[in-house]
Amino acid sequence: MFEDFDFDLLESPDFKEDAVREEIITPLLHRLGYRAHGDFQILRSKALLHPYVMIGSQRRKTNIIPDYLLRVKNHFAFVLDAKSPNQNIITGSNVEQVYSYAIHPEVRAKLYALCNGYELIVFHINQVQPVSRFDLREIENNWADCQKLLSPYTILAYQPKPQNLYPDFGRHLYKMGYVSSGKEFTFYDMPVDQIVRVNDQTLSINNNYAPDGVEFALCLDFNYDKLIELMKFIRRDQQHLIIDGLSRQPYKVDILPPFNISFRANLGVLTETQHEEIRPLVVIEFFDKG
């Protein structure tokens, strides 16, 4: 595919993002089987109409013109953005930008990728680390893997493991670029139907949360001081139920009917569980919306 291309050109300051599109990405997509028309379609620089993604009670504006949307029949299969050869495409704002395209309400793609001429790096929306990294100077040696992942005949069947978990909302915030420990998020009237005791210092509310119609698993951690604060907003009979359930095995209490609570929180540290990596939100304050 690139036997006539001199990769030393990537060192030139004149070889920029548009050259990566023309010389690298176009032949790559064509060989995978995508075209400008038909069932396996390349959509270039398509403007998206809805300019925001929801983060808690806030709307974050997104840059909404991805370089490539790859569509398999009626489904967007993945998003691909070209970057200049000197650009970082493994972490940072470039990756966050393309993630925001993939989760956009008009796209909902599971995979997204970046290419700077040297590498093609593919991510899944539910994972922090890349799914695959392809050195384009060695792409012929790894073509079968690239084709298996991104071919229009196979891409929609790809699933990360495990397949039965909702994506973690804290990890979603991290991938959107909210990594500052001082950043606060406010949620209003969140239903609470379960509280678990994680350890002697930490309790957790686990809930599902669906901004823009995409369902996430939200893990909300807090300590016993915050539990006392939370009790002020709960019926007395539910208070007794919670204290009893958290004081003995299995250290979990189901709450029916659920109660609603508002809270402010910031993003916690990465925690590895048996099945996935999560970033809990850590409560700053519980309050009644009133």
C-alpha cells in the first residue's frame, strides 16, 4: 500500500495534516473497503448539528467537524481524525476531541481513531488505553489485524470485554479531558436505590445515568461524615434501613422506594476492579434541590 511512499517526508515541516489525509489515510481507507458512496461510505468533514454533550448539569461545547465518519450501511462504524506528524495522538486534547465526536448524539460510534502519518491508533469509547496501535511503516506485516478490526465487514461485531457492563461515567469524564482534581460537577435529583460499603472508610452509591440518551454506570463515593449529611434528607424509616444494612454483611442496602438527592462531586482516582477500570465521583456536598 505504501511501497512508493517515502516515510522520511514526515520529517519535513511542509508535510502537514492535509498531506496525511491525502497520502496516508485515503489509500488506507480505500484498501479497507470504504468509498465515497455505497454501503461502506466515507463522509469527509461532515458538520454535526448538535454542538453539545451533557456533563452532569452542564453542556460542553464540542468542535463538531470530524475529518472522517465511516458508515457501514445505516450505522456509523468509527470516527477518524488526521493530525500532523508532529502531533501527539496517544493522549491529550487531540484524543479527547475525537472521543467527543464518537460519543456525539448524531454519531454514537464505538471506535475512534487518530492518524499522524507514523501511526494509526484505535480507541474504544469504553476503554482508556488504545485497542490497537499500527505502525504504518510496518502496516503490511500487521494488515490482517488492521483489517479484522476496521474492515466494514467486521467492525460492527467488535466488542470489548466484558460486554454486559455499562461504560463508567467517571472514565467518560476523564476521556473528555476533565482530569483536574479541582473540577466540580453538580447533579440534581439523582435517584438512589442502593448504597454499599466499600471498606471501613468508603461508602458508595451506584446508579445508572443517561446524559444525551447514552447510559453510563455512575459510582459515587463518600465517607461516613457525608453519610451523616445525607441522612438529613432521608425519611426516618429509610435511615434505620440504611444503618442496619451497612453494619452487617453483605454490607449493602437496597432502598425501595428510592429517594432523590442532589450533590456536588469531583473526579476521583482510577480504581481497578475485577472487570474494568473505573473513576468514581467523590462527594463534596449532598443537598436538597428544594
